[in-house]
Amino acid sequence: MAITYGLTCTAMNKVHLKRKITNRVASGHPWIFANEVEKVEGEPAAGSIVQVYFFDGKFAGQGYFNAQSQIIVRLLTQNKNVEVNDTFFLDKINECWNYRQRLGYTENCRLVFGEADSLPQLIIDKFNDYFVIQTLALGIDVWKPAIVKALQTVFKPKGIFERNDVPVRELEGLPSVKGYLSDPFNTKIQINENGLKFNVDVENVQKTGYFLDQQDNRKAIQNIVKGADVIGAFTYTGTFEIHAGFYGAKSVLGLDISESAVTQANENAVLNGLQDKVKFQVANAFDVLKQWGKEDKRYDVVMLDPPAFTKSRATIEKAITGYKEINLRGMKLIKKGGFLVTSSCTNLVKPELFLQIIEMAARDAKRKIRQVVFQTQSADHPIIWNMENTQYLKFLIVQVL
Ligand code: SAH
């Protein structure tokens, strides 16, 4: 007998949609809000699979149900004939891995990027032989054993860890948990990126342990940092700064407010034999950059990768002010002809708005700028155009004149 861990659709509970949501769902958007549902047929259990129909009775897809969530259904497939079971997840994981390999990823990548891979609320990061999972909604959480089994089948991993210690799970009535989903292993692992080594502690650090989304962008600084005096702020474990040292910077100083991030960043510098050139200090970047501006300190390259500043649309002004302020302070420190490398990781600030913020900062700093590169997150975090949450990272290099 095939074991199914999730709750399957044998009872064939049905959800009928209101007319107004037709276009969005038909164009592939997987979210259905409670107020977009006309009628629920049967009594679907929280986390179970339901069949979804458009207002006119046409089949819309199959997805997972949770009446406790504002998003009452998240669609997993538009195919009526496929059964959501262990094989479904095995096929999906294979599909995701084939796609990443096609794009050139071999060791580390975001293997599954939720909605953008038609696996809503599932995140899987691959760090060589180790995997870190987040299941952020009940309907995907119930399939965790099937997902783990699929990873074991495809990769024979050395370890799988769950980082479900995130507040968003509360919206789904899920507890905050972290721990092994495989035999225990040493969670301090080492990865290679662009020829450099980085320690990643998948148990104790932010997100799933490492910002894979900037891995393509870290390569983009290669030419501008040669022979340069560089400062980086919001460095976390120092990935951009260590790349700068490796790519031939004269000196690199990284700043982060978190002591443990700075300790790890300094360890990463040592790991790559770059400790004489690349150093990290604990500091509030806002204060220090302002101070150095007053002291007329100047650098060839300033790199900024601040946190989101806001998580809600209501306080978007706060984020705009934060981004403008830090970029203004950074720009003032750049020698004529030097470069600003700057990022924003919230999807609430759209690319056009981000460029406007940088333009405002340049105006206030009385500097002219010209764009060198403007790109987004790494390609292993696919973007689906009608799902705004899938595009979130902005990465910009400008020359500052
Ligand atoms: N560039 C990093 C990711 C940065 S995450 C990478 O690619 O890996 C944002 C970092 O900003 C966090 O490490 C956080 O500790 C730090 N941070 C937040 N507020 C800060 C502040 N006011 N001054 C300095 N660092 C800050």
C-alpha cells in the first residue's frame, strides 16, 4: 500500500470561486483569498487537498486548504489528472533541480522558491550536500515527510535541517520549530562560492543561514574593486567584502551591528587567507558613515546591503527614508569616479522606486551618478511576473562623479 502523509483528496472537497477572481487564477496565480470563494462543498480539513472550480464550473486546479488562513487555498497544480502524493513531490523536486542545473548551479542554490516553483510556501536551500527547509503554510507542512523522502531519493544528502522558526507560520496556526529532518549532523558547514569558502551555520543564523540570492551579484563587483579601498556596511557574514578582497581590493573594512555576524565574517576572512586585507567591525552603519563623512574620509567603493527596514506596506515611508539616508551617507564617502554598490531586499520597494530613492540621495549629496549594472536576485530565485512577491531584490552599481 502506498503511504501518503498528507491528507489526500479522496473525499473530493470542492471550492467554487467567485467570478471576479477568474483572471488571476486562470493566469496561474496560486492564491485564493477567503473572500474570493463563493462556496465550499464538503468539509475539507485544514491542510487537506481540495479541487477548485471557476464560477462557471470549469476546473481551476488542486490546492491545499486552510480556513484559518486569510489565503484559504493555495494551488499546487492546474492539472486535474495528477494526484498530489509522494510521487507528485518527487517529480516537483526533480523538476526544480533540473531547472537549477540548466542555469548552471551545481553546489549551492535555492532549490525551491515557493510560488515561483509552483510549490507555494515551500523554501528549500541546497548547500552542497546539506538542505535547509521551510514549510510556511499548513498545507505544505503536512507534506514535509514526502518532501524529505524526495530529497533523500534525489540527492542522498548528508543532512536536512528545518528552519521553521519564523513568525509567518503563526498566520497558519503553525508552531515555531527548528531541528533535524535527517540524522543529526554538525550544522556548521562549509560551502564554496565563486572559488571562495564560507562557513554557514544553518542552525543559528538568519534566514536559512546564507544569502544565496546575492550569489550572482557578488560576482558583479569583480572589476570595480581592483586596487580599491572598500567599505561595506550591513555585511552579515562578510560575503561581498571577502569577494572584494579576493578580486584585488587594496583594503576592505566591513561593518555590521551584530557581533556574531562580525565574528563569523572575520572567521570567513581567515578561511580564505584574506584577514590582513579584509577586516570587520561591529558598528551601527548609520552612525559611522555619518561620522566618517564629517571627518572627510573617502573610499573608492562603498557597498551597502541593508535589511528590509519594513515588512508592511503601511510603513513603506520608513523604508524609503532608511534607504535614502544610508545611500546618501554612503555616497558622500565616495571619491570622485568611485562606485556605490547598493541593494534593497524588500518587495515593497519596487525597482523604479528604488532608483528614484538613489536619485534623491544623489541629489542631496550633490553628486552625479551613472548606472553600471542594475539587476535582481540570482536566477535560482525565479521571478513570475504576475506574482509580485517573487521579485524582491534590487542590486545596483553606480559610478559616483
Ligand atoms: N550582505 C549580506 C546580507 C546582509 S543582511 C550577505 O550578502 O550575506 C543585513 C545585515 O544588516 C544583518 O547582518 C544585520 O545585522 C545588519 N544590520 C542591521 N541594522 C544595521 C545597522 N544599523 N548597522 C549595521 N548593520 C546593521
